[in-house]
Amino acid sequence: MKFCLVSIKNRGMPKQSLVWAFLVLGLLTGCGFHLRGNLAFAFSSIAITPYPGSAVAQELRRSLGSAVNVLKPHDPLTQAQLVMNVLSEQREKTVVGVNASGQVREFQLRNRVKFSLTTPQGREIWAENEILQQRDISYNESAALAKEAEEILLYRDMQTDIVQQIMRRLATVQLF
């Protein structure tokens, strides 16, 4: 068995590119740019109603579960510091583009979630809020199954975006 050792010359980044990379990195850190990092919450327990609720409510439970105590359905609401009420989740699909013969060429998908935040005693922290996400999707009859799968993925992506927005809003809540 023969082993062949190959001599590797300096094929790394040229010095000029390395200087540019450090310059860009220095400018980014100098302007205050930093990654978002973990969210810190001012509360340690939350109840999300209704149980099990919509897909957004379920994903919100999973996302918050690692940071705060999410109450189970049999736990009394008085054990929670906050109560998140997911009032509705509505998915919409509208036609936004047709060709000359009237065939659909483009849809707009919307995911609308309404929610509120209260204390267990009923004091309102957030009145009814609404988050709306929308995406455009082209359509082709010859690829109907693929477009259906793409639609499902886009709805899931919108749902994840909505949950992240809710979590960022929850991180701003201050308890008195």
C-alpha cells in the first residue's frame, strides 16, 4: 500500500482579502452590530390559552418551553404570571395574478393571528393585537402538487415568523 503525500502550498486567503475581511468586521462591530442572542423574559411562568389551540399556540408553547415555565392545561391559571390568549389564527389565499385566458398565475398567502396578554386576575397588559404575514406564490397547473407542497412550507414559515415576533414582544413585557 502506497501513501501519497501532497504538498499544499499557501492556498488560503490572500493577504489583501484578509485585510478587507478584518476591515469589514471592524466596521460592523464599530457600528454596534451584534447578533440577536437569547431572549430574556421578566416573567417565569405563562399560560397559553386555549389548549391545545391553533398551530401558532402550539409552536409558541414549544418555543417558550425552554425559557419559561409554560403551564399545562390542568394547572390553575393563578399559577401563571401572565396569560396569553390566542384569539384566532386565520389563513387566507387570494388570487393576485391571472394570464390573458383567465388562468391563475399568482396567489397571495396570508396568515393572520390575533392575541392578547393579561394577568391571571384579568388586568390587561396588551389589548387585542394582530400580526399579519403574507407571501406571494406563483402557480402552474402542470406542477400543482409541487405548488401545494410549497404553499404548506410557506404557511409554516409564516407561522414561525409570527411566533418569533410574539416572543420578541414578550421579551419587552415588564411586570410591576
